[in-house]
Amino acid sequence: MSRVRVHNFTISLDGYGAGPRQTRETPLGVGGESLHNWFIPTRTFQRINGNAGGTTGVDDDFAGRYLEGVGAYIMGRNMFGPVRGPWPDDSWRGWWGKNPPYHVPVFVLTHHAHPTIEMEGGTVFHFVTGGIREALERATAAAEGKDVQIGGGAATLRQYLEARLIDEMHVAISPMLLGSGEHLLYGLDLKALGYECTTHVPTAAATHVVLTRRQ
Amino acid sequence: MSRVRVHNFTISLDGYGAGPRQTRETPLGVGGESLHNWFIPTRTFQRINGNAGGTTGVDDDFAGRYLEGVGAYIMGRNMFGPVRGPWPDDSWRGWWGKNPPYHVPVFVLTHHAHPTIEMEGGTVFHFVTGGIREALERATAAAEGKDVQIGGGAATLRQYLEARLIDEMHVAISPMLLGSGEHLLYGLDLKALGYECTTHVPTAAATHVVLTRRQ
């Protein structure tokens, strides 16, 4: 049975998954790049970026799980890029260069239709205008029995959580304040939605928790 | 110079300092009592309750700091008790029995005047109807050069944070979800208010952080 998973979504102590005012230069909003201070040094992140080395241990163990058994991704449009409103042209191809770190189909939620983009390395960006359930149906079919991973951002995760469609979500809490931005959990009653904290492994760099939906 | 400190204020992963629906039987609201699972086993908590033993280590180190150098406390009315609106009589004398664990003057914020209550062991409850600044002035005078500690709850801390009157705040993040209740930080831009995370010490039971206001 294909599961719906979230990995490595990082929030600040005050609960924000990104800072305010995302631009092409600040994909995680103002101050948001420091969220990933736990992730950048890991071997997993360094490998994604073609580098040798990197730290091993708990942070890297969590970081690396996002690669295991995932057949398709879903992400919100703002995770795909900084463009807002109707697409002015087809020039934006994601933040990740010619060979993005997905290597499977990626379904991008948007209100504006966009042609499919084939990248190097197996990543294909499909654009879904029919909402979160249509995206999940298409991603599940494309995953061919493997799991579907929801990448983010916060608004996308909130929609899937509210619909109780996420089975398991790894969140890293980074020891910093953002003050404003995209809040992950405020106003979502995760307890009433059936979620509980099933794993809690703190490190010097972040507090890792896994929230799991009861069946 | 007298400082304004907060200690041992505990929030859930989703940021709540108490669950919903506080009553006499559930001082921390529904589900809120589990917030303190990191605190209850410590030697500090056990001593407060007249017991020997208890755990030592990081959790206890943080727990015990609330006793150091504090000359007066401030708390919100809901931390003092479950009574709402005008006081029906003077029978409620706090949650803590005859000898509360404060042993110094405690200033309770309320909209409704109430006579002072002298307890055993040096705790005196004063009731302040003039707002947070009046409470802080009176507490600072009563502390006679020692520090003032703001106990909580969330609504009281939010008011003092927004006014930039807290110098240092220890928050423990407990690995559980509350889903709803009293949110500590949502909508407060702590970063813009000048706060930063200056200490981050996670344990198996909680993630301890200290937020400090820049001068």
C-alpha cells in the first residue's frame, strides 16, 4: 500500500516553515535559509549537490530517508519557484538546475496550467490545476506502488494534513526564530485530525519529530 | 539591575502552552498535564512537592533555575485559578495548597479587585488591576534588587513579550501535540521585537531553549 510521507520539513521555534517575502534570491524567504543549518552539513545534502563528505549520525539518518522508496513527489507552486499568478512564459524550470534531486515524477499544484517539463535525471514536472486530491491520485498512479512524498511548502502541507491524507510527517525544529512567514501548524488541530508524535530524537542542531496519523 | 525572567514555560510541538477548557480538575486544560512530563520526574519538582529523590541532569538543571535570585513573581489570573469574571468570594487561594512554592510576593493580573492573601511560607498574593506595567513596577519594588519572574500563562507572557519587558525566557518544547488551546507565539514577531535563541539544549524529554532580548 502506497503511503504519503513528508520528510525534512523544517520549522523555526516559532513554527514557521519559511520566512516572509520569498524571491528568486531567497527561496525560503527572509531569514529562512538558516532553517536548514542542520541539513546542509549532512552527507545526504552534500551528495545531492555532488559533493563528497558531509556529516553522518542522527541528522543525516533523518535527512537520507526522503530518498527511500519514493515513487513520486507533490509540491506547492511556491516550492517550485518564485513566479506568482499566470505563468508569463515557460522559462522557469525550478530552483534545482538541469538535474533536480527528485529523479521521479513531481506534481506541482497550481491554479494556472503549464506544459510538462522534462529535466535530466528522470525528474518530470507535471502541473496540476485540479487541487490536492487530483495531484495525489496522479502521483499515486505514477509512483507504481512506491510511496508519494509531499515536499511542501507549509500551505500545501496544511491542505493535505487537514484532509488527513498524510500518513507520516518528519518535521525538524530548528533552534531559531523567524518571527513571521509561513506557519505550519497554527489553527490546524492535528490532535483532532488523528495525529500523534511517534518519534522524538533531538540533536544539537535540531529536534526531529515524526507525526503519524492513527489508522 | 533587576531582570525579568521566565522559566519552565512548556509548549507542545504545535506551540500551545495549555490545552483548551481549563477547569479546577484540569489546570492546564484538556491534555495539558502531559506537557510537564519532562518536569515531574526532576529532583526540583519532587522537592517542591516535599519528596526526596528525582532525576538530575539537564532537565533538572533547567527546572531548578527558576528558584535562583527571584524576588517576586507575576502571573495571569488563569494561572492563579479557574475562577472567571468577578470573584464570587475569597475562597480560592491558588492551586498550590497552604504553602505555595513561591515564598515571595506574587502579583496576580486581574480585571477584578481582590484582597491580598497571605499564605504560609512567605508567599503573598497581591491582585493588580492596573495592567502589566503596574504589576511589573510593583513586583520590581517588592523584589528589592532581585529578579522578577513571570510565571504565565501564555496570554500574560504574550503581553509582556509584545511590550519587550521580558529579558530572558526559558521555554521547554514537549514532544506532544495539543491541537488547540493557548498558543504562546503565533502572531508575535519575536524577531522584530528583538529576541533571539541564545541557548538550545535538547534532551530525550524536551527541547530546552532560551530566548533573550537584545539590549
